[in-house]
Amino acid sequence: MRKLELHWQILIGMVLGIVFGFIMTGFFWGPGFVTDWIKPFGTIFVKLLKLIAIPLILASLIKGISDLKDISKFRNIGLRTIGIYMCTTVVAIVLGLLLVNVLQPGDGISDDTINKLTQTYATGEDVKKIQDNASMQQNKGPLAFLEEMVPDNAIAAMSNNRLMLQVIFFTIFLGISMLLVGEERAKPLKNFFDSLNEVVLKMVDLIMLIAPYAVFSLLASVVVSAGDKELLLALLKYAGVVVLGLVLMIVFYSILVTIFTKKNPFWFLKQMSPAQLLAFSTSSSAATLPVTMERVEEHIGVDKEVSSFVLPVGATINMDGTSLYQGVAAVFIAQALAFDLPLSGQLTIILTALLASIGTAAVPGAGMVMLVIVLESVGFPSDKLAIGLALIFAVDRPLDMFRTVVNITGDATVSMMVAKSVDKLGKPNIKEWDDHYEEVK
């Protein structure tokens, strides 16, 4: 397998994991075996990726800012990044609303299916937790997300991957302060972070050696825990609309890459494929972030000055795939439960989903929490909210895998666009895990 390119190795691991998972569901002891003896290896892999996410952001972002030597350049990168992220998110929501209104997947859901889904999921702890998290978010003030972005303890922020925005804030603050004290005084600290950055990137290369085996483990565990197959089939039309929208977003990104960076979109997708496959397997933009940064910097050629800011910010506030899903899911639930949702309500969905994609970025299960906020913004009856969530809960995990792929692809696209706009899109400089092995063996 070593002779195969990484994305083919990962793809083979995914296919074998799915096949193995289905085989194990045929034995009464199969799911337990996968959970006890296979899933832990995938969990360890995801933990390793999360382990290096914060050190990578810290080292990479400080290196990027300190290399700028001009604060005005950082301001230009920041404004363009936020502006483009907002625009792509609006496109994603509008696309989702167009598809769900044209294809109307909610009209095909029978009362029997609704009742069965309600009995299975509506009274579960997971649904209740989502509603509680959404209530907490709604009770906060309009500027709460700005308030929460500023840490009161940098070390505490670095100990929690969900506080990535706080880490980014502290890192930017530190990097700008390093610029202001002058190059000579900042040099010892800069050298430390430059070295740390190289070491953490080497850790990414080493972790990726086990990626094909890890995705086998992750996909096998997803298959054996998939739940009621009949309910999944009943929601196939809804899931199909979401996946169609997500595929169209990939096409949209490819068009942006072609127009703004003059790069071949197929080349772009090939370079990003290992990160996309990992995003699919882990369902986590944060866990995939180290690999996304490595692919964008080394294999696509985006300068670290750009990628070190654009990608960590994107992993926390850019949720194009999730935002598209909000639009489709909200209208689907309204269709299935015969709730009238006029054009004005759908315009409210666009605005609410856009704001929610920023404000709930650090909340566990952010996609479903965002959906509750979106539904309540259009006046959806509170007594039917649990039923609405139950309708889509059965297919939320597999759809989460697909929308995470779109999220990280959007991050990479925006990083290329911003890099091109500030003349920081260069040639790839690929590094392997054993580049310096001869020196130490």
C-alpha cells in the first residue's frame, strides 16, 4: 500500500471498513466486536489529530503573522477572509432552500414513518440535550459570540479544542505584539515558534501513516451503529436532496478556484482528497484541520501567512455544508409536519442560519443546535420541535460526514482565493515524513 498515493490508501480503507461493518452486522456478536476491538483505533487517530490542532494553530499563526512584517497586510487578509466566508455561506443556504422547495422531499413522508421516528428519537436524551443547548444560545445577548471570543485564561483556552476561536484571538494578539516590539527583540520567540511549527507538521506526516487503517475502523463503527435501516430508507429522499446540494457546493468551489486562482479544479480536488476523506470519516472540521493545513500549504502552495489565519478561522465559523443542511432540514420538517413556511420565513432562515453559523460554532452538535434556532426563528410550534428533530435524527450522522467534507473544501477554496488576492499563492513544496530520516537513523 505504500506505493499507492495517500488518497487511494484512505479510500481503500474506507471501502473495506464499510464492507467489514456490514458483514459484522450479520452476526449477533458483530457490533459488540467492532465497538470493543475495532473502534478504539479510529478513536485514537482522531485524538491524535485533535492533540496537535492547538499547537499547530499557535505555531503556524504566529509564524504567519511575524513573517508579514506589516500589520496592514494582516488586516487585508482578515477582512477578505470574513467577507468571502459570509458570501459562500449565503450561497449555500440559498442553494439548499431552492433545492428543497423544488424537490419537496417532505411531501413523501407517511404518517406511519413520522410516528415511528417520533417514538424512536423524540423522547431521547440526545434530542433533549440539543434543545437545551439551543435554549442556552438563544438566551445570550447579540454580542455574546464576541464576548466569548476573548479568553480570560489563555492556558485554559488551549486545553479545550472547542475554544479554538479564543486560541486564535490570543495567538493573533501575541503575533501582532511580537511585530510591535521589533524584529530583533521578537527573534528568540519567533525562532521557537518557527521550530515548533516544523515539528508539529512532521507530527501530521507521522499520524497520516496510520490514516488508511484508522478510517477502516471509523467507517466500520459507523455502519454497525447506523440504527433502523427501514427508517433510513424512508428518509432517503430528504438525504438525497441534502447530498445533491452538497455536491453542487463542491462544483461551486471548483468554479471559484478556476475563475479566481486559474488552477485546474480537478487538480485542486485531488490535492485536497486526503483531507476530504478524513473529514468524511471523522465528521469533524477541527480534527481534520492539521491535515487540511498540511495539504493547502505543501500540496497547493498557499503561503503560511494566509493559511495559518484563514483555515483555523474557517474551521470554527465557516459552515457552508452545515448551513445548506439547515435550509433543507428546516423546510423539509415544515413540509412533513404541514407547517406553512412562506417566502418571508425562508428569508428569515437565510439570516438566522448565517448568524447561527458564527454564534454556535463551538457548541457540541452545532448542526442540530443551529437547526433548533433556525426553526424557532420562523415560529415553528415548540410542541412539535422534538418531532421535527426526530424526523432527521436517523440520518444526521451520515449527512454530518458529507457536510464536513464541504466545510473543509470551502475553507481550502477561500484560502486559495485570499492567497491569490494578496499574491501569496505559490508552488507546492511537498514534505515527507522521512525527509530527514537518514540524519538520525
